[in-house]
Amino acid sequence: MNDMTMRDQALVRRLAYAEGGDPDACFDLGMACSTGSGGVAIDLVSAHCWFNLAIHAGHPRAADCRAEVAFDMTAREVVAAQKMARQILQSRQRLAA
């Protein structure tokens, strides 16, 4: 029997899509991390990271959301979020090669 709830399974699928570069999945994770929705703990660094990746993938609303999140972050937190986003992008490139 699987112990994961349907919500957990949906989150795992969304994460897989986001890591693969899906702009809507990246945006959805950014929203979840910035608001604490869907059972996700509020984490502004992760939210900023996912909004960065959504911007990179062409999501039209991600830049505004990233700016809102960044307003409540320290400079070090923004740097950490940017580093996370770069690492995800680099891992995508390695998988594609």
C-alpha cells in the first residue's frame, strides 16, 4: 500500500515537471512556496528559485511574483535562490547532453 496522499503524489509530479522545465509547474511551485498552499511550507528562497525558472521558461506572470517575493528577502537569500536555480538549470543541461 502506498502511504503517499493524492496531494503528495500531485506535488511529486509537479516537481518532476518543474525540474524538467515546464513553465506552469515552475510557477505553481513558486506560488506554493511563497504562500504555503498545497501543504508546502512557506520558503521564500525556494519560491524565488522556482519563479526564476518559470521566467527562464517563459511564464508571463513569474517576473512580477518573483519581485514581490524578493521584496521580503535579504540579499543573501536572493543569492541563495539564484544559486539553486542555476544548479537546476545545469542539471537539466547535463541530462539533455
